[in-house]
Amino acid sequence: MAIRSLAVFCGSKNGSNPLFIEEAKVLGHLLASKDITLIYGGGNKGIMGAVSNAVLEKSGKVIGIIPEILKDREPHHEGLTELIIVDTMHTRKKILYEKCDAAIILPGGYGTMDEFFEIVTWNQLSIHDKKIFILNTAGFYNNLLAFAQTMQTEEFLYDKIEDKLIVLNKAYKLLNYL
């Protein structure tokens, strides 16, 4: 299946490594150049802001989905193609998953991990069969991937890790899957 829309899960903060923002911008430019709609959490700060602004800089399409509770707490992006305001975080994630053809996880915190674990769990349970990418910028997810290997070694996973996750070290490598 062709990827026409990509959910991006990432931090609302920049993180300490400038490469996180640089790779987010590369990803945003790449999405716009391939006419792939960015589906994301609707924020205007951190890595979320960097990737969405990069898509918009190149006249790409961006759909943000933000729950009412975060709309006033977290600055939402005012210049999106579309901003959908929902009632709960659960509704937000459900719509993010429904609107995307695939997902990519960039560096982030607890919220990013929540979204990652839910989408990979739904994939494992065959609720969807969407490709899931991890952008492992500067080795950010090395420990998570090592833990996933431990889960596989200890026989807690139903599928091999590489059957569920595609790990990229650079954003431009996503081109190989489009």
C-alpha cells in the first residue's frame, strides 16, 4: 500500500541534541516533496513544531489533532492545513491511527512512548497492519530496541521485531519505503 499520510509521534520539546530538530526538519521536507500528508499531535513547539513547520515551508499538507485539554496548555499550531480539536487523548490517538497509512516515531518523552506502544500493540493484535518506523536519531532509541530484543529473546513477543518495526538512522532513508 502506498503511503499518502504519515503519523509522526514525537516530543513537544527539542531535546538536548540538535540532531533531533535537524532530522525532524529533513523528514518534514521529505514528506512535502513526496506529497505525503503529515498527521500529528497539533503542537507548535519542540520536535512537533519543527517537523510540521518544515512540511509547511515546502507547501505540504499538515493535519494536527489536539485534545481540548491540551489546547490551552500546549501551544497548538495556528497555521496548519487542518486542526482537529477532540475531547480526549484516546480520541486523538484513534483519529491519528485512522488517518495515517503508516507511522514514524521520533525522539520524545512519555507521550511519544504511549503512542508508540499503542500503535505497535494494535499492529501485533492485527487491529491494523500499518508500517511502523522508528527514527533512531543519534541512537536515541538504542535502549528501547535492546529491551525489545530482550522481550523477543525471553519469548514474550509473537513476531520478530523486524517484522513489526523498521528502524532508520536518518530521515532520508524513509525514501526506500515510499
